[in-house]
Amino acid sequence: MRFMIMHKNDANTEAGHPPPIEVVHKMGAFIGEYAATGRFIDGAGLAASKTRTRLVFRDGQCTAEQGPYGGERELPAATLLLKVRTREEAIGWAERYGAILGDGELEVGKVNEPWDIGLMPAPEDPPVQMLLVDKADQATEAGGRSPALKAALSRLEAEMTEAGVLVRAIRLQPSAKAKRLSFTRNNLRMTDGPFAESKELIGGFAVLELTAMDEAIELCRRYAEILGGTLEIDVRLVV
């Protein structure tokens, strides 16, 4: 079973502060344990909301809001990792994706690179990695969008792959199958899905191959401790 372990944004991230280098090393070692056994599938950290763009699609119109902003409807149905030359290029692909969905909401946010968190000097003119977050709606929470809509999105994603833009797409099962873990000084309070809403911005995620939800929850205890012990994590099953 594949799980997305998704932690939420915090004040330090929003202020643009990179994580302390000891946290970076601890998280690297933690992820390395799972990568060594082939169970780490994917992961990324996101920069502050000032680096993000929210796209709202209503009645055939697209409204873009550039961050910084607070969370509103932040429950994801899917994430697409894009590698582009500019933010504008990523937003252009997102606008095409949203036009297929009709009414809905997307977010496009910059992924933290090794040089953003102090692990190495920035290379000259590197590509930009952006995470496109497809927000959940009634259809995805009920189990899935229509076959026609899925086919249209698949065609666009094939075009994105052919263009060298789409690195990876991850789709999530409805939040009815999820857990929300709220840690306060490493003490856990757990809530079962479904979640009517999520107003906390995504701060980062890891996708891992695990045996069951119980293993995912125990993993999150270590994950939370590394990140300071006070944060919110959603555990979502991957399609």
C-alpha cells in the first residue's frame, strides 16, 4: 500500500526561513532508511506561500491569486510535479488542466531544491520544479471523476510528459480513508476522515510503500519528532 505523509505549513516556512541544517540531515537520514529498501517513492518540501499561485476556475473563467495567502480549501486530490523553465510556464499548464476540470481550484507552488535549504550552491540557470496541487471536490471525494474527464486529463498529462514537463503524478484516495494526526509536543491526537475541509497549506510530503495504516501512523511519530513535535500531518492513501 502506498501512503502520502503530508505535513502542513508553519510560521517558519511562511517567513521564508530554511529548516535548521540538523533537521535537514535528520530528515535525510530518515528518508534514506526507506529509500535503501525501495519503499520511498517520492517527496518534496514546498516554499512559503509567497512563492505560490492559487487558480480558481468558475463559469469558464480563471482567477489567479499570487501569494502570500492563508489556507482556504487545501484538501488535495492529486499532485503533479512539473519541471519547467519559468513559473509562468507552470501556470500555463495549470490553466489548461483547470480548463478541463471546469469549476475547481488548483495551486502551483515552488519545490525546495537542495540549494534552497543550504545543502549546495545553486547551479547556473537551473530548471524550476513546481508542484501543481489539484484540490479535492465532490467527485473526487465520492470516489472519482467521470471517465470522460479522466481521459481528457490523461491526454494532457501525456502531452506534458512528451514535453518533458511532467515528472510524476500522484492521485489520492478520498479523505474518508485518511487520518489526520495533530501533534503537540510529540503528543498525538488523531482524527478519522472524511475531512469536510482542510485550511492548512501543504508544507511538504513523502510517499512511501508501507504495510498498513498502523505502520504509517508509527512512521509519522518519528517524522513529527524530527520536525519539532508540534504540527499537523495528513495520512492519505495513494490510488
